[in-house]
Amino acid sequence: MNPIKAFILFAAFCPIFAGNAQNRIGSGKVDELYQASCASCHGKQLEGGSGQSLIDDIWKHGPTDADIAKSISDGFPELGMAPWKDVFSEDQIRSLVIYIREQNQLADKDALGKRLEPNGGVFKTEKHSFEMQKVVDAKGILWSLDFMPNGNLITTQRDGKLWIVKNGKLTGPINGTPKVWTHGQGGLLEVALHPDYEENRWIYLSYAENVGGFEANKPAGMTAVVRGRIKGEEWVDQEEIFHAPAEFHTNSGVHFGSRFAFEEGYLFFSIGDRGRQDMAQDITRPNGKIHRIHDDGRIPTDNPFADQPGAYASIWSYGHRNPQGLDVDPSTGELWETEHGPRGGDETNRIRPRLNFGWPVITYGMNYNGSPMTDSTSQEGMEQPKHYWVPSIASCGIDFYEGNRFYNWKSNLFVSGMASQELHRLTIEDGEVVDDEIVLKNQGRVRDVANGPDGYLYVSLTSGTPAKGSIYRLVPAK
Ligand code: HEC
């Protein structure tokens, strides 16, 4: 039997894949559910038939997720749609709502791409028009970028190289940086200069490490943090800042996090759930958490779980899936995060200590293969996101804009989207996200975004046309 067939057979009989619904149609994947049960009236592409279009964004029976779920559950027997609540479980109905939302956005995607296409090289958005200037070309995935005081850029290449960009050229790689575990999404990840770099010259790196640990007999790893200095082209004076003992490492290749934010002598950093989603709720483990430590690695004694026996003392907040964006709002000092969620569940959160952000108990998303996860989007004692994306954008790096070149973007939060090839501009007022504008579309997977000391906004674009592993900057159009 070929391995794919074997897997399908295994999946069909395995209780994890079979889910908990009593009457399951097809494999339980949402597109099959839709085609088998809804397409005959609402159209194969949701374009409408004897039932109305589900992609025109006109909702006769209410536009909210709850309204749509109710329409599906209760149906409209008198108008010809039977109720589905006895056929589908609540998590299946939730997955249909996500699917309908996704298809709505996809139907609008071409129009959006057209609207955001550059005209004569000029990108027109609500508040500013800009041009894109290429800063440097690179072959690999440039995971993170930051700036040196002299205006040079420093950037990590995920497969383990640290580069300095001088006058449009990559120089390096810097010798002697830590050996990284290049496994799936793991490798050399975040780079950031200490806020007092001019005095202390510290540069911080995060990376996936394997220290000889195993899980289920397979090599296992976890996110680690070091700091060091660059002398000439050498990485020197390295100090360990955070490292989890091997017993906590997992063999998964996904969800390492990881970003840094410095605030008042503290270093905040994120670690994803490392492919073990239930561990995000377990405060004795480091994965699926935002951590707070002193900038030299000591654990603050006033951390929320520092006194709790058995707890991982560096934890600041928990219940996170894969937080790949972290920044402090310069106008309020509040910590913001974006996390790469399941399909239809990317989130923007405002982080405060001790809070549980709910993953995987509550989420707005479903599994990437289209099978339902849960219909629970909220629960007492768990935080709601300040903003979420259905469909997912595959959110990654974020940055609050602090420059002076785009005066109407001041203090806006820029969020990169990889799968969607988008850059989002979020407006935050009184701790709430009040607006979400897409300013860049179809220019490549946006992996990181950063303020330049010149006031321009820099983006790392990977594996998309026209950019393939390049850093660009957004410059106001003349
Ligand atoms: C036998 C035909 C038929 C089938 C099958 C069917 N529907 Fe409907 N659907 C309708 C009709 C008819 C209406 C109500 C039209 C009206 O209000 O005029 C409707 C209404 C809806 C609405 C409300 C739309 C709005 O504008 O508020 C949603 C959502 C919906 N259907 C989803 C589904 C989903 C999901 C499925 C599959 C699980 C499904 N329907 C299966 C015929 C059907």
C-alpha cells in the first residue's frame, strides 16, 4: 500500500481524525461538507442557486458569525432550507462559517489585488502614497531585521547566518554565531540590538537549539536566546540569556516563535507551542508562552508565576500558538503581539501579565486541512484577541511606526502577512483595534517589518514575485 493511502485509511479509523460528531459526511473536511450538503442550492463556488449567494456579503438573516451559524443550525424550513443542527456538530458548523468567510475574502481578492497594484511604481493607500525601493537581495529567508546606529542593517538568515547590510550589499556572514537546529521552521530567528547598544554593544539572537535532547527517540529542540557582540566579522562575548532544559524540547519542526521586545530593562520574548498545542495551557512548560526576563537573563522575582511551585518562572502570559510578532506601543508602553493561528485564527493581542490567551481551548480558526477544531471562540478566564483574521494572513513580524516620513501613520501597528502576501496597518485607539488597512498586496511573503532610522518602513519579503528574499523599503511618493 502506498503511504498516502495508508495514511488515509489510518485517518479514517483514527478517533482523532474522526472527531466527535455522530453523523459525519465525507472525511469531515469543510470543503467536502460544503460540497456534499450546501452546494446543490448555494452553488459550487458559493455563487448562489436556489439558495442565495454566500459570497456577495449580503446577509438577509444577519451578518455576524453567530447569525450565520444560526442560519445553518436552524435553517429556514419554510423557505426550503432544512436545519443542520442534528446533522453537524457545533464545531463543524463553526468550520462552515470560517469557510464561508474565507470564500468571501477570496472572491474579493482579485479586486483587492487590482486596487493595490502600483501605478507607475506608486502604491496608493488611504493616507499615504509610496514607492518601494530595493535595499538588498539575498537568496535565503531573511527572518528578522534591525538597524545599527550607523544606519547599517543587521539581518538573520533562517538557515543560520547573521549578515550586515552595508550600502546595499550583504557582508559576512558573521563568524561564530551559535549553531542552530535547522529543522522545519526552526533556525536562526530574531535579531535585535539592546536599546543602549551605543554604550554596551549587546546584540540579542534567538534560535532553535538542539542540545542532544530527544522526544520519542527523535532529536528534539526548543527556542533559545543569547546575546553577544560583533567585533570585525566575529561574534564574541556570547552569554546565555534563555535556554530550556532538554526535557522540555519537542521533536516538532513547527512553532518556535520568536520575537523580542525591550522595555525598561526587561526583555520580553515569545516561544510558540512547538507543535504540542495542549502544552500552551501548561504553565510548567516554556512553550506557547510570552516570557519576561531581565536583559541579562535573570528572572524577575515579581513575575506572575515566580512564586508558584513547579511553574516556569519566566512566563508572563500563556495560551499562545505561535507568536511571531511582538512590540511595545511607544505611546502607551503596552506590549502587543500577533500570533500565527490555525486556519482562520490569526490574532492580534494586547499582552498583560498572568493572562491566558486561550489556545487551544478557544480559537476563531479550524485545522489547516479543513477539519473542524472547536466552536468555542470565548470562555470565562480567557482573553479575546483585539483583532483576528478570517481567513488567516499568516501573521509574522510587527512594528509600531515611529518615524516622521509618513506623518499619518504615526503609532500605527504594521503587521506582516506571509501567505496573504500583505502588509496591514492597524489603528489602535484606547487599547482597541479600530481600523485595519492593507497597504501592500502580492509583492511577496512579508516576514518582518521594521522602522528604519531614516524614517522609512522596511520589509523583508521572501519567496514571492517580484521579490525573492529581499529587503525593500517604503518611501513616500514624490
Ligand atoms: C435545499 C436548498 C438548500 C440547501 C441544501 C442549503 N441551503 Fe442555505 N439557504 C437556502 C434557502 C432557500 C435560504 C433562505 C433564502 C431566503 O432567505 O430567501 C438559505 C439561507 C442560508 C443562509 C442565510 C443567508 C443570508 O443571507 O442570511 C446561510 C448562511 C445558508 N443558507 C448556509 C447554508 C449552508 C452552510 C448549507 C449547507 C450546510 C446550506 N445553506 C444548505 C437553501 C438551501
